Amino acid sequence: MKQKPWKVMTATALMSSLLLTSACTSDHESTGSNKKEKGTTANIEVPVTDYTFDTAGNMFAYSEFELSGEPLAEGLGLDLDVLDARKLDKPTKFDYTAGIESYEYSEEAMYEVTEKSGLGLHLIHGPVTEQWAKKVHKSNDEALADRFYELADSVGYPREEIFRNMFPTMIEYASGDPHYAQKVDTEVYSENDDKTYVPVYQVDFQSLRWNRDKMDKILTPSAYGAVFLKQALWAGDFLGGFHTVDKDEELEAKTPNDDKDKNIALGVSSADGMQGMILTEEIWNKLNFVRDHLFYNAKQQTLTKATGSHYDPAKGFVYLPHKIQVVEDGNELAPNVKQLVVEDQRSLLQDQWLMLWPASEFYGITDQRPENKNQNPAFLAVFDGAPYPSAAKENLDNNPSNDVVSTDPYSVNRDVLLQVFKNIDMMHFNPEVGAFVEENNGNEQGKRIDTFQAGYTMEALRIFERAIDGLPVGYASGEDAKGLGTAEGKRALELIKKQADFIVTKLMRKDGLVANGFVIGEGAEQSEPTLLAQLGAIRGLTAAFLATKDEQYRDAARTIYEAMDNHFWDKQLHVYKTGKDEMKYNPFVAGALSGVLRVALNNLNNTEADKPIKSLERETIISRYVDFYDRIIDGPSVKEGMQASEFWDTGDVYIKGDKSGNTDGDHVPQVQAGHGKYGIAPILLNVEVKEKH
């Protein structure tokens, strides 16, 4: 990640009941407004159809946006240092859209959920926090405050430079109302020399809470799992290197002991390192809560603990159920669980792959197996005992029979990872047809294979295979390396290949599109193909190609992509239709489209060896990418488009005397100027695209 032009602001001293985060503000010189070009979206309307925040869809989409942001732009040759959030569409519209908008939208939305909104249970009540508080004989809030000081020290972040009224989540709820429940505090906190200023809400999160009465207090694996995916991807980015203490300059890690030098600290920078530590602390507590409280024993019909490597599905399924209701204890400031009630005991494929993917990413960060020679030394330094405990040695060898139960980050994540993987295999894979069914009621599999869900399960399995075999994940998940060849990795590859063959032989139609699904005993569905199904198939087949190096899967993905572009692209409106005569976008569609445009640029675009396909020319893909973000995400006006609002780091700085609520002149308002009485959080909303008459 590039060094951000941040100026750290000093905040008031930490009180035991007030939690903290790293502080950062824009230090750009004023360049004046760069107004969005008029007329680029003049022929469409993109009204919002639903203001509900869907946690799973949003965090999934923003994970794809992240990967389609800086990593994509840099991989295509962009020098990230030339990007300036206040120079709209420079150096090119694609560079700005990918390097600034796609990337920063994804980061801010994560913080909104995990640090500001209150959409879930407070980290004060996390299992690790409670364990530590008892050990040091302090209250939970005091123990967590001390812990954050320890994390700050590890990354060279000054203790006195902290924010107030943070709401770090231990685990997140399924949905909520993203409108702010009170007036956002945009008063001046600190002024810059160019009339820009830092608003109070940027250093004190108290005015950014959502209404708890409007939260769906349900624990759904795809929701807390999608947040986990965001947390793991950003933690991997922030903690993937070291930095100098005196100049805050990023250093490539050479050994796990580099930080023993007094002038070298963990994290790629002080501020980013602090965020990486906070995210890791949240993940660590979440995983212990999930492993010890949220698995469901189908035979006993009760919640229980996961056992990871010791788990045998043949003796009875123990899995993550679709819905668990949380009855809170009534504490408004830091709610805790009073009771957990299983509302829907089904195992849904979407829930499982949206836990497998992030747990695989986090495995890649925490992996301390001696046989893994590919591990980043910077990650080893984070989990060497300080600030995070190292793994139980029994859990690092090749002998599962001696594995022990441990709360350390590697071991608890491994327990969840292996149990979810086994359940995807045994509960959702149908060996007779060679495909993943979308649900299992705890006793038997369903009959339907959903093309989108199967495709993304393949991508999750690809990341799992890389992680378990000791190959780079995160932003480096496309890089080649020699793997460990584990039994689990081999099985994952088998499953990917079988599902890929099923898509090619059973789901692909004569027109090159894929069916939306398949019902065992009946055959491929004959319903009008959806854009979502095509995106899932392309994503899955590209994953199969990357995992197996078998060119037939790339060829199939290219065929579907060409058919998708021909069938769904509206040449007049410059957007993809999502179904027959409709253009209805939700976060899952938006995220999948962003992901497919990325793999098209990286893996499917025309090469000298290919028979040229016009829609897979790099320039064509880039134009589709820009149109998607410009028309669907940003929208044609400040009241339209999926992105509800934005922060300073995508250009909307605060300027003294400017009451426009949109200082960069684009189509995305500042948070307090967005929809609703007090404004709305920077998240994605459902929209419908219509031709403007």
C-alpha cells in the first residue's frame, strides 16, 4: 500500500471507557474543485430502491472493490504516488477510479462497520478481552484500553495521538439502517493552511452511531464472515512490512527479527500499522467467539464448540447455522450477549464460502508452520509472542492427533477453517453430480446448485488451497510459488476441478451463457439467465484456471464473458442489464462485476496466443470498468447511485465557509449531506438503472 498523505492529529487523553484508533487527516494542498464532467451520465437515472444496509453484500462487494483498487492499478503499471484524491480523474479516469475511489470506498466502509456504527457486539466483551481482564484484575474496558496502548507501542504509534468514542466490534450483525442517529459533528477540530479543516467527527466517532433499534440483531456467517474478509485483507496489507520509527518510511521485511532494531517497528507505517493491529484484535476475538459459541450440533440441536482437525463429519454435522438471534443485555454503550437463539439451522453455501475465504486469508497471515518457507517475515514478527501470541507448537506439525485446543490466533482460526472446509466438502458437495448444492438442512442436502454460489465457492477454495499449502494469499494470491502439497490442498483442487467440469458440461448453454442453476433430477434451469450467474461462473472458472493451470477453464471463462457482454451490455446506456429488461443492482451484483472486470484485465484479456475477442480487449474492459463505477456506483447525481456518501480520502475535504456538502463537485455527497435527517454512512445501497426520458 502506498504511503498516504496523512497528518496525524493529537486527540485528548484516553479515558478507560473511551476506545481508540489511529488518527489521520488530509495534508493535500488545495487544488480547487475538479468538477465531474457533465453529460457523462445524462441519459440515465439511478434511483436508490432500498436504504437498508446489508452487511454480507456490502462487505463482499467492498472486498472485491479493494482488490480491484490499488492492487489492480499498480499491477497494470500505475505509480501510486502520482494519485491525488483532490485531482479528480487524474492521471486518467481509470487510474483515479481504481486507485482512489474503488480502494478508498472499500476502506472507509469497513471502518464504518467495525469502529463507528455500533453494528454488532462490543469488543469489550470479546473472549480474549475478558480473559485478559481477569488475568490482570481489571475491568474489561480498562484492560482493552491498556491493550490498545500495547498495540500502539508495537507499531510506533504515539499513545497520546488517539481518537475517542470508538465502537470496535467483536462480531457484526446481519443488517441495519445506515442513516446516522444524530447530528454529525462537522465543527472545526483543526485547521490547515489552505482553508481545509479536520471535522470533529474525524477524531471523535460518537456522532457516527447508527440506530440500535433498527439493527437486525442476527448473527449470519455470510455477514460476520464478509466483515472478516475485509478485516483480513486490510490487516494483511497494513502488517505486511515494517517501517522506520524516525521517518515512518516503509521497509521490506528481511527477517522476523527486524523489529528488534529500535528504529524499526511493525506495520507498513505507524498509522496503517495501528489499524492493522486493531483489525487483528477484532478478528482474534471474533474467531474465539465463533469457535466456542456459534457452531451447531445437528444431532443434539444445540450450539457447541468447533473441534477443527479433530472434527469428523461422519459422526454428525457440527456447522455454522444460517441465523442466530442475539438477545442483548440492555447495555446501550457496550452491549453484550444475554442469550443466543438459533432461528434458522440450515447450512447455506453462501455462509460457508464467506467464512472459508477470510479464514484462509487470515491463515496466510498467521501461518507459523516451520515447513512453510514462503511466509512473509513481517507476519511472523507480529505473531512471535508480542503483540500476539505464537501458535501452540503441537498445532504446527503434520500430526493432527496431537493437536491441542488453544486461543492463539493461528490455532483458533485453523479450527474454524478446517471445520468449515470439511463441511463444504461433506455437507454441500454432491459427489454423484460433481457440484455444490446451495443448502443442507443439517440432515440432508438440497437438490439445487446455484451457479453464482458454486462459482464463488471455487474462488474461496482456491484461496484455501493456497493458504493451506503455504502459498501467498491477499494481494499476492495470483503469484506462483512451490506449495506444500497437503492432503487438504489436494482435496480442494479436486473439488474445484469437479465443479469447473460441471459448469462446462452441465450449465453452459449453446449461446455461451450459463444457466442460473441446476436441480438434481431435473437438469439445468430454463429461466432467463441473470448477470449474477454469468459473473459467478466466470469468477469460478478463472479460479479453476489459476489453481490448476488448465487452459480449458480459461477458454470457457472467456466464452462466457463474450456471451455476457453481447447479451447484457446496453450500448445506449453503457451499463450491464442484470436480467431480462431490468437493471437492478445490489451489492452482490456490484461486487461480482467489479471482481470479474478485474480478472478479465488480469487473466482473461486477449494475448497473442488467443483468438481475439473484442470485449476482451484491454481498452474495452477498462471502459466497462470506468462506466460501471461512474454510472452505477457514483451515479448521475448526488441523490443517485450506490455509494451513499464519502469521506475526505476520496476528495471530499472540508473547507471553511463551504456549505455545499460536496466540495469536490462529484456525484457523491459528504456524509452529513447525504440522504436522511442527519446524513448517511459511506456504504452501498440497492439501485435500479432506468433510461432518462
